[in-house]
Amino acid sequence: MGSTKDSSARAIVANLGGPENISSLTHCATRLRLELNDISKINEEEIEKVPGVLGAIHQGDNRYQVICGGGVESMYTAIKHLPEMKGAGAAAKSDEDVKAEARSKARGRYAWLDNFFEYLSDSFRPILGVLLGASLIIAIAAVLDALGVVAFRDDNKSATWVFFDAMWKSVFYFLPVMVAYNAAKKLRVDPWLGAAIMAALMTPEFMSLSDPERFSETVATTNEALGKDLFSTTVFGLPMQLNDYGGQVFVPLIMVAILAVVYHGLKKIFPENVQMVFVPFISMLIMIPLTAFLIGPLGIWLGNGIGAGLAWMNSNAPFVFAIMIPLLYPFLVPLGLHWPLNALMLVNIQTLGYDFIQGPMGVWNFACFGATAGVLALSLRDHDTQMRQTATGALAAGLFGGISEPSLYGIHLRFKRIYPRMLLGCLAGGITIAILSAPFEGVKTQAFVFTSLLTTVVFSPMWVYVISIAVAFFVAMFAIILTDYRTPEQKAEARAALDDATPAAPVEPVAEPAPAEPSPAEPAAGGVATAVATRLVEVRAPIAGEVVGLADAGDKVFASGALGDGVGIVPSESTVVAPVSGTLMTVAKTGHAFGIKTDDGVEVLVHVGIDTVKMDGRGFDVRVEKKQHVEAGDTLAQVDFDAVAAAGFSTTTLMTVTNTKKMERVEAVAVGSVRAGDTVIEVQP
């Protein structure tokens, strides 16, 4: 049989509904991006169990993503080379076709805003690998500098270390060309055309225009704020501001956006048989001067202006800034909205010589990794092999690569309890870095790096940064370990899955002793014999409807008995009432679940509908609060079951005695139609 990767690829395809259900397949840095013909054919639970898969996300309509982390490219290749995928729809569409179709589908309220951030994201995402590689080369140089082997920031280095600098500067200096290539590809423009236009402003010829000794038209002025000389010259009788465009990102992004209009306009004008010559030719004649005279200076001004604004905030409200950044990033990254800030980091280094955003950003990253470490610790405790593998891979990618996507998409966004606990780490780390860095005007770095353990040496003061990220990491980790990342239902489901996967140990038969001969009872004082009465707890129907067994209710976790014995009721009314008298130990904010503990210690769970937690409370009007004492028959909630059904969820209400194993007897005693308040379960404590 094929390799493990081939087996995983085949399992993914099979659980997506087969090759015939896949209309397109592409990938990004961490995810397989798919469009499917019928989304209902997906077996998401099985997909997430496939080795190498960290999670899956349904993006609405027929779009679907499978998160594979750093192994996404090899997984993509394995799928494309499966024999059954030959001739399938996935092979018929190019990346450009798929992305063009995606652009036409608005994901949010404003399509243009979605497209804007997708443009930013796709302009940077393909070069994440070389950015990460360059950042680790910088980290090596910084370590050697700290050990006194070489003066990393010295201008008078030997040829060996100047060459070493070239190894990472190649990425950052020519970053505008790379961004222009990707941005042009994103907008369906010849990517080499975008790269060539940007490269024209980075040639030795263009750079030589800044030499006043060579060109009498060139004038130098000193910018006191930036502390450097600025040059301008006269070309075609017009003034031109001369800039060093190495490392700039706003310029290529603006340039390509305008190039796309010119390029597609020219393609409409020229016949197809001459487009190959005249469209690039005229595009270059228009766009190179336009970029040099207008777009380039505008991009520099825009980047400097935004960077200066953030620098002002960092200087005048450093405490707020240091806390704001780590608290914002957990919401920006999943939406792809962090790219503008990443671009600003590069601009800061280019203009100021240092960046002040990456330090607080590292706090968020390590809070993210700490939450993953907490999940890993619990998976080891619970012998959860699947989650252990997922968390181990995500944690390694984070700690050593500074990449948060495997943690976010593979774990955090799948369990809603994680984010609040991770934010505790972000807040704690943010406060720490705000207090400790106050005398130093923030934590700074002179290099753009991915915030991992390997790059801590590039931050100054390093001890402030290390303490801050450690606080963020351990607060998030212990918050997860102490309070868990799963709801009680998710924990029960995990236990049930583990029990199903673990064969039961054989039970040795135990011989029961023969019953003793009855002896005459001796009368108690006064000649009266005593008897102990057994009290039954009656658990009543929480809602009117038709009683069904848990095995037929449609939820495998309840059917497994992991949540205790009980019944299901297909509701005919909308009022949910308390089945017993007792204290409400659990009241889900979404209104779909209630846990009541009686004075006798019987714990009853009422779960309204199946998977209705995904409705986020829509259609549920909760009338009680946690720790409130209720009497049997008191209203717990009013539920719009029409809305539940319209959302595609089962309305069957499930009720179990969750501590069944501690009871002497738990028995369902009702069948058929019942009214709210009728006895449906008898419990002998």
C-alpha cells in the first residue's frame, strides 16, 4: 500500500464525498482550500481524525478548508497524485480560476472589504517560508552577537559576515519585488510584469540618481525627524523624489492595484494576437514613471504616516499600546486582518531603524502557544491520541517557528472555551511588558522576525521580552489545565470515543456466596419490628411530546450512555420546565442545556435539541440563572423549535441522570406521548 501521506490523502478525499464531489482544490500556507459540489457529503468527524489533519472549517456556501499546518503542500501533492483524482474537477481549475471565483463571493457584509484583506493576505502568504527562513538566520546572527563572536550591527565587518548578512537581507531588500509578484498574480495580472515594474526602482541605475556629484539635477535635503538625507532630482523636466524602496511593502501594493486597471483595460483594447507584446510594453511605459513620480512617494508617505501615528501612541500611551496589541491580534489573525500591521513592522525597520510592534505581538503568540500547551497536557492526561498529535505539531510549529495558524485553526477555533483563557494570557503578558518596558520606551527590535523561542535574542531589552512572553505562556497554559478547554458534553464525547477505541478487559466470573439461612427476626424494644423504606425520586418530563429511547434520539454520545441513562422527547410544545426540584448547577448561556442537582444528590441534565449549541442562543429565551433553586414544573426556557428546525438541527430534547453509576437504579418508565410534568424516569438513590 502507499505511504502514510498517501493514506491520509485518500482518507481526506473519501470523507469529502469522493473525487466527484471536489470541484476545485488549492492550498495556502497551512490549509487545503476546497470547493465542493455537495457540502452535505462531508464526514467532518472522520476528516479530523486523519493523520496530518489539524482541523477543518466550513466557510459557508460550498467552500471548505482542511488545516494541515506545515505539511499542507505535501498533502496537496499527495491528493493531486491519487489515481482516483485524475480527471476530477480539482484538476480542471487553476489557482487563478478558483481565486477569481472566490473574489466574486462576498463572505461578509461588505464584499470590497473582504476582497481588500484577501488581497493583502495573498500578497504575503506565499513568501511566509522565506520570511521565516530569513528571520531564523537573523536569530543565529543575534546569538553570535550576544556571545561576542561577531558584532552583528557593526558597519566594519569582515567579508564573511557581510556575506552572511546578504543571506537574510536578500529577502527583506527584494521584498517589494516578491510582494508585487504575488499581488499581480492575485489580481490576474502577469506577475512578472508587476515584479519588473517594481524592480525598475531598485536597479543600480535608479539608485545612482541619488548621487549629487554625478547628477547636477540631484538635490539633498536633511530630514530632522528621520535623521537622514532625502534626495530629489529632475526627470523629463519634472521633480522626482528619490527613495530607497528596499523593504517597502505599501508601494508595490498600491502600484499593482493601479496596474491591474491599466493591464485589463489594455487587454480590452488590443486584439488577442498582439497582447503578448503590446500590453506589457505599454503597461511598463505607463506604470514605471507613474510609480517613480507618484505612487512610490505616496506609498512611502503613507507607511511613514501610519508608523509615526503608532510610534506616537507607543511614546505617549505606552501602557495602552502594549496591552492593546496582544489583545487585538487573537481576533485579527483568524480573519487575516493582521497583514497591515505586519507591513507596518517592515516600514518601521526601514524608516526608524527599529520596530516596536513585534514585542507586544510576541506576547499574543506565546499566549496562543501556552493555550496549546495546556491542551497538550490534558490530552496526555486523558490519553487522547488524536488531540495529542494535533497539539504536539501545533506547539512545535509555534515555539520553534512562531507560526500560530496550526494552533488557531487546528484547536482554538474548534473549542469556544479556549479563547477567553488565552486572552487571560494576552492580558497578563501585555500588562507585564507594559510595566517592565516603561523605562525603556517599549521593547524594540531591528529585525523583522517570527516571534518564536529561537528569535528572543533579537529583542531589546531581552529580559523584559522573555519574562513577558513567559507570563503570557504559563497563564494561558494553566488557565486551560485548571478549567479545561471542553464543555462537559465535549469531555463526555471524548471519553465515549476513547472507551469505544479501548477494548474492555475480560472480567473474571465471581462466585456469589450462597444465601444464608434466614433467622427469626428478633423484635425491637417494645416488640415492634423496624423496616427501612426506600425512597424513589421521580424525574418528570421537561416538555410535552413523544418519548423515544436514547439509542433512537440521534446523538451518539447520549446513546453511548456516557452521560447516563435517560430518555429523549420529541417536543410538541415550546415550554421547557424543571423535571425535578433542586439547584441549577449548569445553565448554558445559549439556553440549550440545564443541569439540576436534587437534595438527594440526583444530577439531571436537560439538553434541548441536538447540536443546538451552534445556534448561539438564537430562539432560546432562558428564564433561570445558575445556582437558582427551582421546583419541579418551574419554567426553565421558552424555545422557538421552528427556528431550531429551520437551522437544520434536531429538536429532540434529551434528559439523563448524569450520575447514574452512583445510583442504585435508574429506569425509564414512560412510553408514547407525555405531558410536561409526567413521570418518565424513576431513580433509586
